[in-house]
Amino acid sequence: MTLAQPLTPVRWILIPALQVIMTTWLFTMPYRVFGFQPPEPVFAMVTAFAWAVIRPSVLAPFCLLLMGIGMDLIWGSPLGLWAVSLLVSYGAVLLVRNILIGQQLPILWLAFGVACALAELLGVLITQVVSHVTPRALGVISQWGVTIAVYPWAHRLIERFDDADVRFR
Amino acid sequence: MALRDSPFNEMRLPLLLSAAVALIIALVVGVTMLFSDRRETIQTQAYGVTRTMGDHVVAPVSSWITAPSRWGQSAISAVQQYFFAVSENRRLRAELSVARSWRTTAIALQDTNERYRALLGLKVNPPIAMVSGLAVADSRGPFANSRLVNIGSEKKVEVGNPVMNENGLVGRVVGVAEGVSRVLLLTDVTSRTPVLLDRTDSRAILAGDGGPNPRLDYMRGPDPVKENDLVLTSGDGGVLPRGIPVGHAVKGLDGRWRVVLLADDGAIDFVRILLFKDFRQLANTPRLNELPAPAPTATAPSSVTSAPVARPAANPNPQSPVAPTASKSGPNRPEAKSVQQAKTQATASVTKPAQPRPSAPKPTPARPVAVSKPVAVPQATPPSDAGDIPH
């Protein structure tokens, strides 16, 4: 377990955001592993979940907006799809934040899974509205699966900063 | 002073409110961007300045990021080539012996094809130029399947150009900037490609759904497709040339016909962009419109019908200035049936003596009859009858 860190925007918002963007970028490398394409997790869900659990913030929504737009530009998805999905998930977690604070790892992991499912569902709905097509369910579920597998990263972020601001314990 | 007495305790409600307001503002911006974005269209201006600028930034950074991966793959490939040289040599020898037998067949077919074309006065598309590029980024999620390629407008790449690798069609270009193009893959949810089944010549639409095997929609006929049928581009609509190999038909687990893409067997990083233009775009329409109508003659009924019909057989020179009235041709599909039909029509027309008829003249057949006065369209005249789809 890591000790709580002082809550400066650079430490809990800027650096994780850059890490997420770089990791997302790395996973766009065109390569195959044993003939199969590697998965494409939504790493930005780590920050969307952890930032909402740590404390409410004015900077976080705008940072998520920029990250979502960046992901759309990198992935070539409709501009705004991931921005809206991340922001809605962030807002949903923020609403139930009082319930999540102080919970153990399995409960938080479960909540992270629900937040990821919400983001994926929004992605499906937006695609249906914007492009008039429904993405393949198996692809959506597989992306959800690999995304919830990166929860330990979010948990580490929460552990580092959740005690940093006593006003929001 | 104890922490609970701190004046910052009063900050809790305003901070929550301001966070909520920030969230709503960010959401409004996101939704506005979402509904102002149009990425599925092939119109150049629809791609937008934001995406063009984004691609312009993403491509070089992705190229740097992927450089170590490329070096690693090159090193691994070099080691594999060294250790597996003998087995590779054996495999290539077997492949060469098969290719030699196919070469004889190909030469015979080419000769037959040329004779048919000469007989019918058939024109094919001009050969399609192409440029090779390196994919520097690849997205493969359920909502978007696209690649960034490190060549763009400086190589005359345009929106709509088809993209293929050494095995088959990969997708088409949906965005171009200086030094970078974005390729919409066949598997993308917004991708729709007109295709035909080689065995039955029946048309279908290849629709991506985010998975690795796009499905075949809008098939016609009672039994148009069977397992392992070859799927080619149909060229309908003029966006893609006809005859580019796409894949093989398979029955999906959901009971729908899907296509295993041939491009999946090829390299993922190197692609070829075909600088394809629909042959209708090559015609000089203003010049065609300028030409005066042919003057009527005294023996109009017989001469008008007989002269153009006899022209293809009498003048089989492919360089002759004839308007591009013939359809496109693909190298991989069996043309014997259609060519035979056309040949029968042409032969019947040619051998039939042109006799004056007092009654109303029979209308001139649409194909392969040329216009009554030949029109020179230099761009549309093919330099040779070589196949137009590079494989």
C-alpha cells in the first residue's frame, strides 16, 4: 500500500492523463501476436473512475473531454464519442461517490466494471444514433473485458490520493 | 486551529457545484462535437479541419512510437530468414512449380482475351497507378477500425481511393492531409462496399460491424452464395474498381454470411493505395458536349445502323479514338459467358449485311457500338489492354 500523496493537479490529473494517452497511443501500434490483433482497452476509464472517487474537481471533466477527443483523433472514431462516454461515466461515479469511498478492492473493481459497461453502452448508443448501425456485441464485450482488467492501475491511483483531501473523505 | 474549524470547510458545496457545472459544460461541448462530425462520408470537405490537423500530429508521433517495434520485427524476421532459409527455399520451389503451370494458362487466356477484345472493340479502364505506404497507427475497437498511413496529398492520394495489401482489399481512404491518410477498414461499422460473388456473379453489400469478418447484406437470388465462394469488388457506384479480391464467404455463428478477408493474411503495416478514378471521371464531358450532331444523310437508316456496327470488327486497333463506352473488366472473374454473349451479338451484327430498309430502322445496340462520329478522349484511351487491377 502506498502512502497518500499531496493533491496537486499536476500529480493527480496531469501526469495520469499523460500516462493514459501515451499508453493508448502505444496500443495503436500496427502489429499482430500469433496472427491475432492485440486488444484495445479504454485506458482513459482508469482516470474517469479514479478522479471521481478521489474528489470532485473542476479540472477533471475538461481533462476527460480533451482525453476523449484525443482518443477519437487517434482511433478515428466519431469525434466526441469517447469524450461523452467518459464524461457520463465520470458523472455517474461522482453521483455514487459517497457509497464507494472506503470500500474494499472487490467492490471498487465491481463498480469500475459497471462504469466501463456504462461507457461501452453509451458508445453503442452513440454509434447507433450517429452512424445508424449497431456494433458487434462480441467486440463491445471483449473491449469491456480487457478494460476492466486494467483496474489495478485505477486502484493504485485511488490509494495514493483518496486521503489527500480530508474535506471529501 | 483544528482542521474542522478551517474556513476551507465552507468550500465544499461551491466546489461540488462548480465541478457539476464543469461536467455539464464539458458534456455540452462533447455532444456538440459529436453531432457536427461526419466521418462516414467520402466527401473531402466532410472530414473536417480538426481531424486533418489531428492526423497531421498523430501520424509522425505514431511513426516514432512504432519505430522500435518495426526495428524489432525486422530483427526477428532477419533471424527467422537465416534459420529457416532451407524450408523457405523448399516452399518457394513448390510455389514456383505451381506458378509455372499457371503461367502457361495465363498466357493462353491473355491471348484469347485480347482476341475477344479486338473483335468486340472493347475498351478497358486505363491501368491504375498506385503508391505504397506504411501504416503507423491501427485502431481495432468495436466503434472504429481505421489505419493511419504515412503518405498523403503529396503523392496525389485522394479521398475514396481504394487501399489493398498484397492479398486483397483493406479499405478506402477517408481523409487526406500532407504526409498522412486515414484508411477506413472494411471491418469498420460505417464501411459499406459493393461486392460480387465470383461464382454466381450476384451482387451484395459488404457491411462492417466492428468484428474481423464483415457480413454480406442485400444478397439477391435463391441461393447466391456457398461456403468458400470468392468475393470481389463489383465496381458498382464507381468508387472502387471491379475485380479486387476481398475474401471468402463463410457462414457465421449467427447464421449470416460473412467474409474472411484475404487482407488479414498479409502484412499489417505495408499497404498500397490505388490512385483510382472512375472511368466516367476521365471523360472530357465539355468537349463531348461541344461536338455537333452528325448531319442526316439520304440513306440514313441503313448507313447509320451498319457503319458503327461494322467498325469494331473492321478496326480492332485499341488505340483508335473511340469513346469509352465499354464496361470495366476484372482479371479474376470468368468472363467467358459474358464475352461469348457479346461476341455472338457482335458477330451476328457484323455478318448481317446492311440492307436498306424502308421501314423504321432498328435501334443501334448499346454495346459494343461506338458513336456515329468517333470522339477522341485522350485521357480515356488505354495505352494497352493490360489488366487494370494490380495484383
